[in-house]
Amino acid sequence: MPSSSVIPELVYPDVREAVAWLCTVFGFSERWTAGEHRAQVAVGDGGIVVMTDDGDGRATPDPYASGHAVMVRVEDVDTHHARAQQHGAEVLAAPTDFPYGERQYRVRDLAGHHWTFSQTIADVAPEEWGGRSGSPT
């Protein structure tokens, strides 16, 4: 089991196809597969995403009403965006600079999951863009 504190599990109708697509389009790398029903891919410097099939009451999302997105940090959003476009990914929002110091784009994958890819472009305190810093614990 990886040491990541949070490991998203996403449902795909075809796990092997999802692994191939995510590795080709987003540059992830396969860690392992378990038959046709489960797999893990490595994302960046220590992130993990689990793909599982749509059995046991699990279902793929409605691609037009997704209630979640997975955010992934990348070194170069523009290069990543170009790769995703080159491989036919459905881009939902082009790379954009945000006042909170991130450059991001959004994409929908082959099963309808939403992904946000983010690159830090400035270290900006939340108070500078209308946010609030959390209380120290």
C-alpha cells in the first residue's frame, strides 16, 4: 500500500482500457493490476489513483454532472495540456492563471471523471486573493 494519505478510487467500465488511457493521455504509470477489476497508477511524485470496475453497486459518474474532480500537480500545465489534447482528451477549461497562484486546466476522461491539473506560478497568501488562512493546530 502506498504511503499517500488520500487515495482516490475511481470507477471505470473497463479497468484495463482506463489504465492505458490514463498512462497515455496524462503520463501516469501503471503500478499494478488485479485481473480485470482493479488497478493502481502512480501520479507525479508519490500520488496514487486506484481504478476499479463498476461491480458491487459502484457506477461510473454522469459525465455531465460529475460531483467530484481529482486535482493533480504538474510541473508544466501547458505541456501537460498539449499532451492531453494531442491524445483527444475532452478539455473542459483551457489553462488559466488564477489569483491564488495556480495555473490550471480541467479535462474529462474516457469514463466521465473530471480532472484538474495545476501548476504553482506564485506563492500567494490566501488573504491576498480573498481567502483566509486556517488556524494553526
